Amino acid sequence: GESVGLHLPTLSVQEGDNSIINCAYSNSASDYFIWYKQESGKGPQFIIDIRSNMDKRQGQRVTVLLNKTVKHLSLQIAATQPGDSAVYFCAENKNDYKLSFGAGTTVTVRA
Amino acid sequence: NAGVTQTPKFRILKIGQSMTLQCTQDMNHNYMYWYRQDPGMGLKLIYYSVGAGITDKGEVPNGYNVSRSTTEDFPLRLELAAPSQTSVYFCASSYGARSTDTQYFGPGTRLTVL
């Protein structure tokens, strides 16, 4: 079926290391991908997005990579900090409002 | 701006009871959405609205109703609560419906039906 999923449900990272969160999608018609961060007790918060005509986009300490050949999306967080501990969701849509969310990866930062 | 606000934060209902989850946004957004998030899962769209007076079903609308009488408010109604409706409910809004129109989420309402 058409869905967005994450490879691993949990990720433990040492403070200061880089984090890589992966996401696989199956709908080749998707043209827009978004990463959200959800802290405990809060709603999802937009981090970064990427269009299907790009393969890389950088933000502040975050980079999203898109590999359309293998339908794979990743979020890289540089120099992971305790405040980065959260659940990270990838979402995709086909140029409309209908977001399809993956199940999420829980990132825990070790001091 | 307060953004998207939701009330209540927590609620416990008995089977068969009804309640309304409130959602308000102060960003003058046209589009508003209701999602539910079950444990360990992503968000699923319940209902959405493209403007005052216009609503439509999302992926999982059964057991819910919505209304949109103003641009700011988008309440979600549960008429006969069932244990399957135990979930965290998020309201969101966006300026438009293009993929690049970021959806902004409220803090959520945690609902338990016993």
C-alpha cells in the first residue's frame, strides 16, 4: 500500500554526535516531504521540508536527504543536543493538504 | 499570536458519553484539521475544513462530527464515546492547501474512554 514509514522506532545518541533518522516511503507520486519534531506533551512542530525535485536541503543543524530511486528520506541532526530528544515523524503529500505520517522515531540523547 | 490552542488538555469519558473538543487559531488560516494519534503511531486525519461553513471527511471520520461557523474555531464532537476513540487529538491549521503551506499544530487533547 501507499504509506510512509520509519526504519527504526528508537534511536539513542550521545550528546554531541550526529543523528541520522531514516524514513522509507512507497508512494512514488509524492512530491513533498516534511519532517516534524514532537516533544513530550506537545503537538508536532515543523522542522524542514524538501520537494521531490531536490535531493538535499539544509537548515540550521539539520539536513534532509531524499533518494527517489530507493524511495528513502533521511533527517540528519548535527551535534545532537539534549533538546533534540523527541519523536521525529516524516510525512509526505501529493501537492495538497493531505499529509500521510509515518509511525515516528523516538530519539533519546545521552549526556 | 497564541497559534493553535486546544481545550481541554485531558479528559476521561465513560462509554456512551459525548463531548466537544475545542480548537481555536488566531493566525487567520483558512484551513483547519483534526487528527488523532494512537500510541506508537503517526497522525491520521479525521476531518478538515477549507473555510467557514465548509467541512469534509478525512481518513477516519466515523464517530466524529465537526462544524466551522467562524474562521477561528473548529470544534470536534464525539457523540457516543467508545473505547476505540481513546487517543490524543491534535488540531492544526494552515494558510492554504498547497503542499508548501505548513500545518501548525496545537498541543493536543488526551482522551480516555472507559
